[in-house]
Amino acid sequence: MPFSDQPPLDRAAAAFRAHFARDPRLSAAAPGRVNLIGEHTDYNDGFVLPIAIDRRTVVCIDWSRTATTRVHAADLNTSAEFPDLKSLRAAPDLTLDIDNNRVRAGSWASYVGGVLSNLAAIAPALASRGVELSIASSVPLGSGLSSSASLEVGVAAAAAALAGVSIPPRDLAILCRDAEHRFAGVPCGIMDQFIAAMGQPDHALLIDCRTQAAELVAMPGADRAVVVVMDSRVKHSLASGQYAQRRDTCRAACRVMGIESLREATPELLARFAPDAGSSGGLSTIEHARARHIVSENARTLAAAAAFRAGDLAEVGRLMLASHASLRDDYQVSCPELDALVELASRVPGVFGARMTGGGFGGCAIALATPDAAAHLVRDIPAAYRVRLALAANPVANSGANLDARVFITSAQGGAAVLA
């Protein structure tokens, strides 16, 4: 969602009053996230280490006076209607009204409709009654901070509370992930929904995406280190095909090596099936590079969790930089803007490490830094980034994009909650 200085709760409540002529019955919120390390490993049954952040999506809700569900996105100034949530679940590609256009897979309305229809399957009241919702967010859209999962989990938390249905956070996350698969067309892993539903203050969450076990990892105190988010202002869409393409390549690599997922791969197995190993039926160069990233990233993620527990922030920083290099070179999901942000941040004394975060192809980079270094990044990175891109021989920037990076300090927050 576009950035605004007005709190999302205020914007969502005002939009609800304007469009539905009454106060909402209740509101809920779900956070965006930063993944500290463990990128593209979630859909490969690997390990991830995210935190929930202080940017969040707020959903105001009440029962509708009719069977039709109506949704207004305050930040986009657009609305959608879902005449029948049961029919939507039976046929996710059903034509519905959204500004007189078809609801497309990957559109914001497909995320909302998918979550509501999934929830209606287990909440009888939602299956027979329409609801009215307004939505506002402080999670920048397309920035790699998982505005989509924040939206999904916020809608699910609000609608479940309205219907009086108690759903464990883990189950709520799985319901939302299924909605993103079926309705939005994004074959995502479980990480984003898990952290949006299950995040805890002052802790990261080490998630084993194969077993879905989740373990809290304490973050350093704010007097030692903070997380700095650097938004490149380059937008991406994971539904555009690049995300699915990476996933398909990983599956192809598994078939060649005779394993179920890249979680089972080892450096020794990769060496045996390397393109230059001399054996027939080996991995292609691209398959080998993609698999090498996943294997090494899983090892880095476990090592980073151990380093956080030991208070070894220098080691965490080294692992972050190695993660970015692997995402840039082996997985090829970085871009010149993200590379510039990581390089600029890494030069600042007091920055332990930096890396891109999220699906890639734009979005955000993050840095782990001392408080003094973090203040330096917030103050100086936007101008340095603008100069770097202006001087680049072939700058890759979206048409009309603002070259000023948006930089802010964040901390580990709690997951989805109904608001007072």
C-alpha cells in the first residue's frame, strides 16, 4: 500500500465511516515482516528467520446488511464486491465486480476474497452473511516486506473475530497461505503468514518449513543493534512469473537428484550432480546454481540463529553479506538498486551486515547496525543512493520511480491481534 503518515487505523476507520455510513464493529491488525536470513528456502522445505515489524495492515469490519461482501481499500481508493463467498470458493476465477472489471489473480481483491472464502468454509456465519471491510496499511506495497501476508492475516483475524471463531495462529497462517496459492496464484511458502500470525516482541522466529516447527530466537537489545530497512522504491510482483520460475527450477533439480525437496540436498550431492562432474543426467548450470543457493542458505540460517543466541553479531553480519552474494549470483533475484543499497550500508562503521530481503527483483534491503550506525543510514543513505544510481552507466529504475530510498529503523513486534 502507498505510504502515509496518518496511522492506518485512523485511515481504515475513516474509510469505513465514509463508505458504509457507520462505525466498524471491530478492527484487527497484522504486521509486515523482515526476513533476517533464509531467502527462497521456505518453499524448498528449508529454514527461515523472520521478524514481524512495526508496519502493519489494519482491517475494520462489520456485518453487511445484505448477503454481499463489500471491501474498500483506503490506500488505493478502490472497492470490490463479492456476491457469494461460497461460490467464490467453488470457482476462484469467478467474475466479480471490482470497478467493473474482472477480479484477477494477484490483484489485491483476490487476496481478500480468497481469505474470506476459505474462512467461510469453517465459519458458518460468514458462509451465510456478507461483511463490510475497510483496509489501510503502513506496509509499503511491493517492497519485499510482505504486504500481501499482512493483508491476508489481517483480514482473517478481523473476520474470524467478527464471526466468533477461535483459530490458532498456526492454522490461521495455513488458511491464508492456501488462499494465496488458490486465489492469488502465488506459490509461496509458509514464512510470511507464519510470522504475521505468530510473531513475538523482541524475538525472531526460526521456522522449519518442512515440519512447520517454530522456535523463538531472542534479538539483541536495542542498545546493541537494530534492524534498518532500506526500500529501493523499485516495485515488483511475485505473481509475474519469476517467483514461480525459481520454484519450478528447484523442483527440476530435485527430480534430477532423486530427492523430494532441496532440504535433502547436501554439498556432496550437488558435487556429484554438478554440470562438470562428467556424469550423464547431471544438473544444468542454472539448476545447480539455484540448488547451491538453497543448500548454502539453509546452513547460513541455522548458523545465524546460533550466532544471535551467542550474541555474536559480527558473525550474523558476515552471514547476511554471504546470503546477499548468493541471492545475487546463484539465485539471481537481486537487482542493481538492491546491490547498491547493500554496498553503501556495508561501508558504514558499525554496520554488522546487510542483504536484500523478500522475494527480490526490487523491494528492500536490510542492515543490522549499532544505534549510531543506524542513525547514519537513515540520514545519509537516501542521498548516497540517489547519487549512485544517477552515476550508474545503465541505471535500472522503474519508469518515473523516485530514486530516494525510504530508510527506517524497525524492531521485532507481535503478530496479528484484534485492536481495542
